[in-house]
Amino acid sequence: MELQAVLMAAGGGSRMTDLTYNSPKPMLPVGNKPLMWYPLNLLERVGFEEVIVITTKEVQKMMSTDPKMKLDVKMKLDWVCIQEDGDMGTADALRHIQQKIKTDILVVSCDLITDVALHEVVDLFRAHNATLAMLMSKAHEFTETVPGQKGKKKTGNQRDFVGVDQSGKRLLFMANEADLEDGLSIRKSIMRKHPRMHIKTGLVDAHLYCLKKAVVDFLTENKSISSIRGELVPYLVRKQFSKTTNSQKNKDDAEDQNQKKNDGSTNHELLISSRDETLLQLAQDRSCWNDHHGDMSEAYHGGKLRCYVHIMDQGLCYRVNTLAAYIEANRLAPKLFEEPAVHPSAVISERCQMGSDSIIGAQCQVADKTSIKRSTIGHSTIIKEKVKVTNSIIMHGVIIEEGCNIQGSVICSNAVISRGADLKYCLVGNGQRIEPESEANTHPYIHKHTHILYIYVYIYIYI
Amino acid sequence: MADSGVTDGPNKKDEIERVKSEGKDLTKEEKQRLRKEKKQQKKNKEKKDDKASQESEKEKKSATSAAPASQPPTQLPAQKAPSAVPAPAPVPVPASEAPAPADKPAKSKAELKAERRARQEAERASKQGKKGEVGQQAPQGKSKAPPSELQPVVKRLPEHIQVDNPDVLKKLAKKLERQQTPGYNAATKIPLRSDYGYKVSLFSHLHQYSRKAPLTQQLSIPSTVIHPAIVQLGLQYSQGIVAGSNARSVALLHAFKQVIRDYTTPPNEELSRDLVNKLKPYISFLNQCRPLSASMGNAIKYIKKEISNIPSQCKEEEAKSKLLNCIDCYINEKIVLAAKAIAKYSIEKISDGDVILVYGCSSLVNHILCEAFEKSRKFRVIVVDSRPRLEGREALRRLVQRGISCTYVLISAVSYILPEVSKVFLGAHALLANGYVMSRVGTSQIALVAKAFNVPVLVCCETYKFCDRVQTDSFVSNELDDPDDLIVTRKGKTQLEDWHQVDSLGLLNLVYDVTPPDFVDLVITDLGMIPCTSVPVVLRVKNVDQ
């Protein structure tokens, strides 16, 4: 077997607590399917037959009882439950399942919605015998207005600096702005080997990684690493240019020597050589290929540890970890699957105006004289007469009574919007009830613990 | 498979072959007819015993006349006519009855010709079904075949040089389908890689693939149909990461070692037969990624032979370790030790003060030069390079790293630099049975110019690259690389960006060419230094050994 797929679905959704306080993030409906369905569908489409799913007990219960999911996902899912307290990072989770891992792994996050041709990432991993291959995408601007958001959009605090070589495939440098206090510093050894480096900031990390089995073994030895993205990937990228991994003998500067002492002990596990190392070396020696030209070193500069990245410029790639991303994903995710926009079991009266870009879930009831445009309606929702729904996301089991006008809002499951309510850019929590004839014009956010009308009014300033 | 087809030889040779086969056909048909007649005669025994005896005499005559027809190799139609005449005579019983001998051939000739034609068509159809022969030969000769199809001279052409024939492509697609291991559904067959871009008409019979459309696009990602080591190898071939005859063979054998290690014999099967069947789809896959080289073909033949020679009572573990050992020995003998032997012979040919010209990046030539340098010969090297591969840069790097003083020119400057050169060392991709050297495109140019300047040309080649094929031109069998490699961007402008839109423009990126033996002065192999024309002798000796 070549690759084992691991789906990380235990994340808490810390950046969109408004949506996730009641239902776990992997089960949030996007286009009327649970969020977790999208990466599973991606894996199924490319031909995986088995996936190890790391998640909480709650999610497992919800997924196994949902009859629709059983029909949709034909792969064999190996559920691994971990505690919900949130102390376990992604790398800790990998350490937890170390016994199950027999070959190289493909780690996917549950909030990834993409239509990438996965073979591009895996081909980099195979062809160059890489230790790490990951997927990144050019970030798209979110154009939809987000309900309930206060203040200006956060701009630069969480930028990632990614350095790639001239071909755009080899990953040379990766750091988050938060870790760079004094400024960006690049080691001389990197500059000597790759004099031309492109540093990109507008990239979204898709959290899709191909890792060699040796890395998982390395993680079991080094218990200090707890997050793949935050710690493991930058570590591997740095290790590519560490002195002990290279066979070249260059003059070190003092900094490198210190680094060497620190890193030396942990290096050997990552470089477990295959059984026929001599043959591979012979083939490489006899081959007339080199990945760079202009200096006197051999292919890959003799380095055995290599990290590659595939940067998508076209196509969908979203990580649904913020409210804005969630709304954007709801708009675009339906393009990924060819199900009819209106579920056959939905009862829609004839005098209803429905736009072609709306989705109606199963067992909905939509009454006369309603108008639904650019919206997603979840299953078992009841919409009464004379309701106007525009640009909104309505989850399951919602009851919207007559004469309501809902615009640009997100209404969570089992909420009740009473007669004549007028909501613009609001976010209604789970099981909430909006009083009749209420008007919420700017961006109220209705939290669960406010029993009746405790409306926080935030004035959204466009900058 | 790629190597075994007999391609264009001298015309006479093929005529002789054809006549012989047709002569055999005729006698076979004769024999069949005789058998049928004997059956008929047994039925009509009580009626005409005399006629039977008469016919048997005539059959003997016709048999004897047909036999000499097959022997002399020339005068094809002339031979056919007399053999055709006595042949109809014994056939149908009623026809040979009453009329005079003069009338007999006239009447029966017409009838029997028609009958014979029908029979021959039936036999031809059955033969075609079995052998899959493309070229058809009307046994009655070219002169008597107005309604029949065009008759190419060659008997059988390999598939990889018949890309413009849709029937052959269909056959290939079916073959790939059939080659999946049993137990998998049709969706997991080996994908067929599609051609890319406009092909220059002279080379439209060859495949032309694009590097941006790898075969892995059509495979499932955790590859279950094809062993992951083979998928990795195929990717490395198609992207050019493993390039060069020796490197490709070593990588192939390395991948086969992994396949053998992971192999388990299914129940009720024998390792010697099942493993060979398992390897077939892998080889087709690798062929789709990049056409197999002659050295790879020979390595595959060797492995298949070794696998089939495993005795059936051998246990699986033993058999596997034996095979792994064989592979290691093969690599050691044919590549590593051969390189040492060739270096030893070549050093005798390199004298102090030499200026040696090399072309492209041949692993063997680089090895020789490095060894010679270590043995303290004083020489300098001129590296000639050509677009689009620019492999000379890699050769230059390796030589300069050792301390050899080098000059670098492009192939357009070869006639400028040649007056300085004292010897030319060339590497080879394969040595063909008629003494021609198949090597990177541009080699024949260098050999030609060197000949014009009276500079000795030495070709270095291991014996495992010798191949049974015969070729006199570079058109029949070659490899077309990705045409987009020829596109270059200078100062931000890419002139050929939209070459697809221009209907009359085709980009041709050839990989190999053949050099005639007249331009090559010496071939240095691990068996010694031989002239180019001794290659068939070496092949014969090798076959006898095996």
C-alpha cells in the first residue's frame, strides 16, 4: 500500500465560536452536507478506500447515525476517538495512532473544501522522494459581508511567509509573522544553495500534507512537537538545510555550528534509508539530471530531506475556519457536487420564486409567494408565505413564519423566526426565537444565553 | 516487445523470406488439399479406383513440382505459374475426369483458382486472427492481386511505431485492459496516455506525450493496481529525473527488487509463471510513461528468463532471494564492472596532451575520463552541448568538479572547435545489429564532422546495450519528447507560446539518432575493443551463451 489517509476532525473551531458552540465543527452544514463530507469526498474521488478519522465521540455518533452519510461515503472509515478537551494537537493525534500507520500518510483537515487535482501534490511527493509535500492556494478575497463582525478586518497579524525556489515547487522557508519578532532572517546556507527565492505572503495553507512514515516515527520520539502546522512543518523545512543532513563539507558559521549541536541528535530518525540505498545512489549518480544549475553540487545539493509544495492558482480551495470562510464556502461548495439544487423530497409551492443558485434541502416546505435568492436552506425547514430570503444561510429545522424578510444572515438550526421579523446581516444562534415584528437592521448577534431579546447592536464600519 | 520486431532490412532479404513462407504455405495447402481428397476418395472408393491412382500420380508430380518451387529464391511469379498449374490438377475429382490435358488446366484453373482463393482467404483470416499480422501477402503474388490490399514489405511491425494506425491503437488499448491483474474491475486498468499536439508528418507514427499530463492523473492515488515503486519510477522517467540508459536500467531493476520483495504467490499458482504475468502490466505502464530503452529491454528479458527458470519445487522465500541475488549480480557485472573494464581499455587510448571531445552527458564517458584523470593522464576536454536538454552542463559540472580542464561549446560551433580535437569519445544508447550506433540526437552530426576532419571517433558501450534491431535511419524508430521543451522565454517574451494556434507549425523534439558504422572507428566494450561491424558477432556469441 502506498498512502494511508488520515482525516483530522477533532478541531474545535476556535475562530468561529458563534457557529460551533452547539454543533461540532466537522458537522456544520455547508451546502446541506456536513463539513466533513467534503474532504472525505475528495479522498474517495481520487481512489482511497480507507480513511482513518480522528475525531470526538460526539461527531462519530452523529456521523454514524446520519443515514444519508452512509449512502454517500463508500470508503471504510476507521474511527479513532480522542478526548474533547482540546489539549491534543494534530501531531499528538498522529502519535496516538502511530500503531495503525504502516506506510506514508496523507493528512487532511476536516475543514478543507477543494477541487484540487490531488495527484499534483502526491506526484511531487513520489517523484522527488520527498519527506513532506503540502498544498497551498492563493488566497481569495471574501466578498460577502459577514454578519456580526465588529471593527475592521484583521489585516496582517497572521501572515505566513513562504519561501519557494525558482521552480515554485521546493519549499525553502516557512514562518508565521507572529514568530518573527526581529524581522525575517534567512540562513546563509539557504542563500548559497538557492540564490533565487520567491517569498509569498498571500497564500492559504490547505492543511493537506503528505508525510513519510519516518516522520511519524520521529514524532513518537520527540514528544515536544504537538501541532503539525505550527511546529512540525517549519521544523522539517528548517532541517532541509541543516549541516548534518548534508554530505557537503562547507565552512560553518558559528550559528550553524550551535544549531548543529542542537539538531544533531534528532536528525538520524528522519533519514531512515531504504534497503537498497546503494542502488538508488548508483541510479542517481548515473542519471544526467540535476534540479539546479550553476553551482558545483549534485542534485538536491546532496540533501536527503526535501520539502515540496504545490501552489494552486486556479480552482477552489477553502479552509472553513472563520465565519467569512463559512459563508463563502456555502456559496461555492455546491459547484463541487452535481446534486440537484432542489432536493426531490422538498415541497415547494408553485408561486414561489426561487433563484437558480439556491439550494433547498430535503423535506422542506416552502409556501406561496416566497422569494429565495442566493441562499441555502437546510433540511426539514418550514418557510411560510410572503417570506423573502436573500443571501442567507438557513440551517436545519428552522421555522420561518409569514412575512419575514431575511437578508445576508445566518440562521442556525432549530431557530424560530416569528411573523414579520426583519433581519439584516444577523446571526441567529441555535434554537433561538425571534419575536414577531422585530427589526434588526445592522448586525445583531443573538447568543444562546440571552433568552429573549438581548440584542447586541454592532455598527459595521466599512473602511 | 519493443525490440523484437524485425524492421526494414534490405529488400532482397525480405523477398526471399516471403517466397519461402509462401512456398511453405503452398505446400501446407497442398497437404491439406491432399488430405481432403483422400477422404473424398475413400468415400468414392468403389466408384473410381482408377482415377484415384491417376490422381495420386498427379499429386506426386505436383508435390515434387511444388517443392522445387520453394527452393530457388528468385523469379517469383515464374515459379508461381508452374506451381499453380499442376496444383489444380489433382484437386476436384470430377474436374480431372474426362477432358484432355490441355483443356484440363484451362477449365480447372479458373474454377480452382477461385476455390483456392476462397480457401486461402479463409486460412489467411484465421492466421491473422492468431498472429495479428499487419502486412498481408497474397500467396498468388503481387502481379495477381488487384483487389487485395497494399502489401508492405515488412512482416510485422512493433506497436510503438504504428501510432497513426487506429487499429493498432485499438489493439493497444485492449491489451492494456486485458493486462490488469484478475480480481480488479475494469476501472482499474492501466490508463492509455493520449498524444499531445500536432505531430510532424514524418514522425506521426510515433507517440508524443506532454510532461504536464502525467499518467498518474488517471490512476487512483494509493495505487493498488500498480506497485507504488513502479508508479514512482514511471513518474521519474516521464519527468526526466532518471535519465540516461544506465540510470534507467538500474532504477528499473531497483524497482523490480521491491516488487519481488512485496510479492506473494497466490494459492494454486506457480511463482515462475505468476510473477512474469504480474510484471507485464508494470512494463506496459512504464512504456506508457516513457518508451523503454534497449538496455531496459535487455534487462527485462534477463529477469523474465531468470524467473521462468526457477524450479517449481523451490520455496517462495528461497526463490525470492535467488531472484534478488540475480538482479544484484546483473547490475554488478553488466554495469559496474563493465564500466571498470571499459575504463581500463580506454585509458590505453588516451595519451598525454590529448584534447578529447565529448557530447552531452554519458555516464560511461564521464566515468572513463575521471578514471583517466586519476591515473594521471594529462588531457583536456571539450564538452559539446545542444538544446533543448542541455545535458552537457551536467557533464561539465562533473568533470570540472574532479579538476579536469574543460571547454564548453554548443553543437553549432563543433566545426570551429574540431581542428583542436585529437579524439572524440561518444556514448551510446544502443548498438544495433547492423553496426549502427543509436545515441542522443546530434551524435551522428558530431561523428560526421569528426570524420570530415579525420579525427578518430570512439564509441563506448557496454554489451548489455547491444540490441537485435536493425535500423539505417532515424525515422523508423525514435522517441518524440515533449514539444513544449523547445519553447524558450527570453527577456520576458515567449515567441512560441501559441504554437498550437498556427496550423502549419509543428514542433519536433527528437531524442535519438543513428550513426552509421563508417563514421565510427572503434567501439570499446567490456569484451574489448571491436570494430563496429563486429556487433552481430557479439550478439551471436551472447545468444549462444544464454
